[in-house]
Amino acid sequence: MRFVSWNVNGLRACVKKGFEETFYAQNADVVCLQETKLQPGQLTLELPGWQQYWNCAERKGYSGTAVFTRVEPLSVQYGIGLPEHDTEGRVITLELPQLYFVCVYTPNSQDGLRRLDYRMQWEDDFRDYLLQLDAKKPVVVGGDFNVAHQEIDLKNPGTNRTNPGFTDAERGRLTQLLAAGFTDSFRHLYPDRTGAYTWWSYRANARANNTGWRIDYFLTSDRLAPCITGASIWPEVMGSDHCPVMLELSEELC
């Protein structure tokens, strides 16, 4: 099975930059998007053979996720079941025959870390949610986690230690999630690869210089780690300030 995740930073704009051509070229079974920035009825995508699931934020032009699948889900859930977190369209969960697939767009701590306290509560509640799923069947979770986990995951770790996305608190929560029974698929295959980034600022020619951050991930339940046959980052794909990331699992799921 092939999964693809992409923060499109506004799907309507991304569609004008060749989204549908990119979508089909990815040859995926499940595709999830973050930061769609849509309200119901603002965009119609004709994707024959694909089922579409959308979770829109109550606030217009903000956040939002979507999942497109060629695999028939057994059930679909929007959000994590907590009202304090479920107004921003950040999570979609598909129960597939062999696993749960979760699309996530983690809240940004924002300038001045003004939303860091909320982010920490979100992290704890989202981890609990994933563990509840994992107790039933294995989990694949993909999306924009808004954190570079280790120094290897961004170009300039020294100057970003207190900035959103690289604080000790945010990095520590991802460490906790992994320790709770999840595997970072990319680092599982490529523990020492440098220069592998998924987001670049629009400023200072950052993408051309590969001055980036790896903040988009696929995590799997630890028991799926032996099934990981591929994990890629596709920086050549344009249309957003993020690029897609890909996960492949063996068809037999080991």
C-alpha cells in the first residue's frame, strides 16, 4: 500500500498549480492533505475511483484536512472526540480492513509561542487518541506535525532552539509519542540522512538553498515497522511551501 501526505497550504491555489496532475502521478492508494483552507462547497474535485473525506475548520480560510482513498473504509471519524480540539478540522480517521489511517494537521505554536500551552494539551490528547486506536489495530498516521524532531531535521538548529516547531517542549512531545509505540518511517529507513526537508520558508530563497525543515511525517505503530518498504520525500513537487511525503507498506502487512 502506498500512502501520500501533503500540506497544500491552500488547496484552491494548489489546484491552479497542477494539483490534479501531481495527484495522479503519485500512484497512491490513500492521499491525505493538510491546510486545505476550504469551507464546504468551495471546491469540487472530480477524481473518479476515489472516495473523498473532508474536515473543514469552522473558521473560514483556515486549517482543514482531506483524505482521498481507493480503499473502501469500514468507518470514518472526524476529529478526536474532544470539542476543544475539533473545531479546526485537523484530524480525519479512516478504519481500513487491516489498519487505522489518521490524517493530522498539528496546531502551530505561533509567533511568540502564544499557542504553546494549547499545543501541549493537543499533543497529550492526540497521543491518547492514537493509543486508543492502536489497542484495536495498527495505526498509520500521516501529516504535518509542525515540529522538527532532531537537529538533523532542519538546516539551522542552533538559531531555532526557541522558535515554534523546534522548542524542547514540542520535540519532547514527539519523543513521547514515538516512545509510546510508534515509528518514524523515514528515520527507520534513513537514520542518518541529512538535507531531507519537507517545508521551506517563502523568504530568503530558502527552497532553492534547501534551507528547510522536516516537519511532515508518516508514523506507524511499531508492529508495522517491519512492513515499511519505502519512505520518501519529494522536494521536486511544487505547488506549496511543503512537499509531499510517501510511505509504502508491504501488501501483506507482514
